[in-house]
Amino acid sequence: MTTDEKKQRQLSKIDNIENLVRPFTDKEREFLSSATFIEYQLFKVYHVNPYDYKAYNKALESIQTVYDKVIEEIADYKKKQADHCRKVSRLRKKEVMYRAQFNDISRNQKYLWKSLRCHHKIKKLEQYSNLIDDVILHLIMAQKFIDDMQQLHLVFNIEFQRKIIREILHAFKLDTKLVQIKSHLKKIRRRIRSCKDPNRAWYMDHEKGIYGFSGKFYDPKQSFYPISEADHLFEEYFTLYKNDDGLAKFYKGMELILNNPSVSGQVLFEISEFFADKAIKKDEKAKEIFFILLSRQMFGKLYPKIFKPMSDEESKEIASRIQFFRNYSMDVFIANKKMFPNLLISIPISTIGNDNPYSTVIFHLEDLQYQYNPIDFCYLTLQIIDRLQETACMIERDLEERTSGKLTALSDHLLCVDDIIDVLVVLLLISQQIEIGHLISLYEPYVNALMLPQKFSFSFLTLSTAWKKIATTNVEDFKVQAKCIVSQSLDVEPLGIEKSAEKKSN
């Protein structure tokens, strides 16, 4: 609901009240219409006749009573907030203590599950703490409403709608994230009760458990599963292999990959085969699952060693390039104009807001900088290209249906590789992600060596090609090409690379 719609709704409420009681004055109407929607929700407001002595005094008393209630509620919730902070602090200390007991004393799995329980309780308290912040904000707005009213010497008969606050708190109990946390806590409690001293058989059971958990999300067509609770548990229990030659193989393999990225796929397959054989004999699916688990574990430890931040000069140079290209409209970059709405084609890219049809794709592009594993980086890139393809097909199909009146299938409008690259160039310029090119260069030798599914490698190559167009295009040649496109509407290759090459060859 827009601001104008909210104000119109407030004014309509005032008009409805006028049918029941004496009309509001212009000053009163102006004050009520200027109140925010939240403030108006928290109160029921009735007009008071200033010439009715009893009603006027009664209204003054009700205002003071409501004001005191609001102040009392604010103090109460601030106290609850402080209690939550103390609980979180205690739980963090316990979490550290249990983890230390697990690692240094007996390696009893009970301590690990206790630390996990503390971790989930902290999550629950932090969620509730954020909710209380919202409640306190609403109450402060209610306090401000009365303060402003008294400052303007306005007197209304008001009722404080405490049920609004209660509804906010009740909705929290039904929140999906909270329900998931509660479910995890129940499972953890059961595991704590059933915990026994660890032995070799238990290690194998645990490996089977991780295998089973990740198997629920495993996609055999892509030989992949997204990050899940299995990765978290695998990381927590990784030290169980300390006295096992599996861990020795892992750290030896890490040194090999660090010195020679081209062997990363071979090394990880050998280690994953070793781990999988201990859990389930002769199971190819288990090897693929442990390959992903171990690659995330491996690159989580390698990333700080292989990642080097961009220098200030590099950052400034690429930022300057992006800003330069953003001053042009997207019709300079794309050959197929049907992939974007007509309203966006001819305006500068820098003026395009977050409400464009590709906003979801841009959101995922921004997430790429947080992928510390080349496999997850490629998977997210594949998701980006699939979503881009779907959005572009829908735009093109809708345009054709409006112009021709014929219904067509989305599959009739699939983009070619060049069109996908063109759209990616524009979306990269909109998102202004300076670090993506640096990550592409970092992951490129590993992507080629990990023997990933063809879709993953193709997606990475497509994104890399789009980025190289931004990073390597000759600016002067681009200016000439852009001028031709704008003035004569020439159908040329998006960034003028072909024309530039022709000039150099001539």
C-alpha cells in the first residue's frame, strides 16, 4: 500500500467517524491525516466537544491514562529485551564450554549436541529479540502520537489498541523459521538423551546419517545438492577423524590442490571415495555426496589462502569502467530488443531501479560474491541463467501476444547464447558488482579441473564471457559504435567488439 493510499484510508476513517459524532475541525483533520499508518492502527480516535466540560475533562484523563500505559509497555518490553541479551550471553558461554569439552576432553558426542542446542536457542532468542525491537518501535510511535497531540493542544477521546501488539507477538509463534528451529531443538534433545560414548561403529553410523540427510536434497541429474544441515553437521564432526587416516589424506590433498589447482578434481574424488567406502560400500551416489561435502570443507579452508583482495587501483579502474558504461542505454548492448520492456530500452542503465523484471536475477548476482566454493559458485550461476532465460522468454512472449494476438509457448522464445551474454552484461552493469570478475579469475583453474557437470561449466563460461566484455572492451571503439547505434539504429554486435576487430585488421 502506497503512502497516498494509506492517507486516503485514514481520511476515509475520519469521514466515517464524522457520521457518528460532531465533525472534526480542520486542524484536527490535518493532524490525523499526517499521522503514519502504524500510529493510526494503534488508536481509536473520537472527536470531543471542547464546550462540553465533562466530556473534555474525561478525554484529558483518558489521554493521560493511555499515555501511562504506553510508557509502561515500552519499559516492560525493554526489560524483556535486556533479559534476552543476558540469556544469549549465557548461552554463548555454554556453547563455547561444550565445544571445548567435546574437542579436548572425551570427544563424547553429547557435548557437541549440547553446543548445537545452545546454538539453536540463540537463534530463537535473536529472532524474538528482533521482534521486540519492532514492538518497541511501534510503541514509541504511539508515544510520539500523543506527545504531538498535546503539543498542538488537541484533545481527543482515544483508545489504545493493545491487541495490535498482541497480534504481532502471536504471528511470531507461527513464523516458519521459528517452527523449524523448534523442530531442530526437539531432534537435538532426543539425540542428547540417546548419546553414548563414541566408538568406531558410531562414527560409521554418523557418516551414514550425513549421507542420508544430504540424500534428501540430492539431484542425480546435476550430481549436486544445495547447502543444507548436512554440511553444518559434517563440519561440526569433522574433527572426529583426527586419529583416522582419512583426515591425513584430506590435509595432504589440500596441500596438493594449493600448489597445483589442476589436480583438485582428482584429489577430491580419491578422498571422497575413501570416506564414502567407510559409510556405504560400492555406492556411487555416496561418493558424489561426499565429493560435495569435502569440496565445501576443502575450499572453506583454502579460501583464505588463495584469495587476495583487489588492489585499490584495480577496484577504481573497474568501478570507473562500470560507471562509464552505465551512462548508456541498454539498446547499445543488446541486439534483441524484445528481451526488455520498451520503457527500459532507451533510458540510461544508471537510472534503472530495483523494480525491473530482472530484479530476482540481480539479487542472485549480488549473492555470487559470498560463494567461497567454486561448485556453489557455478550452481548459483546456473540458477541465475535459468531465471534470466525464463524472465526474458516471458517478456518476449507477452510482447508477441500483444502485437499478434496469438498464444505461444515459452519454449518458442528460448534465447541463444549471445542473447544470454548480452542480458548478463546489462544486469552486471545494473548490479555494479566489482568483485565478480576477481572471483571468476580466482575460480577458473578449479572449475576446469573439478570435472563438473556440463551445465555448471557452461554457466561459468557464459558469465565469464559477459564479464570480459565489460572488463576488456576498448572504450574509444565503444564510443564510436554507441554513437552509430543511437543515431542510425544500426544492428551491430553489442559492445562493438567485431567492428573494433575489423578496424584493427584493416
